[in-house]
Amino acid sequence: MLKSLMKGLFGRLLGYGGLVLGFWWLREAFLEINYPVGVMGGLTILAAMYMVVGGRRHTNNSDNTELSNTEEDDPSDSLDGRDESNQLPP
């Protein structure tokens, strides 16, 4: 558990740092009209977003990713208990 927590935390922190670096490179590319730096910044942002999502995936518990058999598949309104979800209101 500690290993997956550290992997998720490290992935998120590295991803957030990559986002900062990528946006900074994009800013510099717009200020100085430097296309290679702009492309590098855009690719860094995409890679950082992938890392943030990957870090998030490692911190979630695998039991929560699948629906359990005890959950309801009934689309009825669970607040008032009526089973009128397929009827139009008057």
C-alpha cells in the first residue's frame, strides 16, 4: 500500500511540475516567437497530464473501480422510492 501511495504521489507531483514547465515554455515561445520551444512545451503538457492521470490511477483502490453485485441497477428515483423513471411528468 505504501508503495502504491508513493508511486501515485510521485507521479502527481512530477506531473504538476511538468505542467508548470510546459506552460512556462509555451509562454516563452509566445514572447520570443520560438516554435521549437512551443512544440516542446505542448508535448511536455501532454506528457504531464498523462502522468497526473497515471498517478491518480495508482492511488485509487481497485475495489472501487468495478461495480459490485449489491449495487442497484434500477434507474428509478432512489430519493422517494417511486419507479416512474420511464414516464413523462404530467
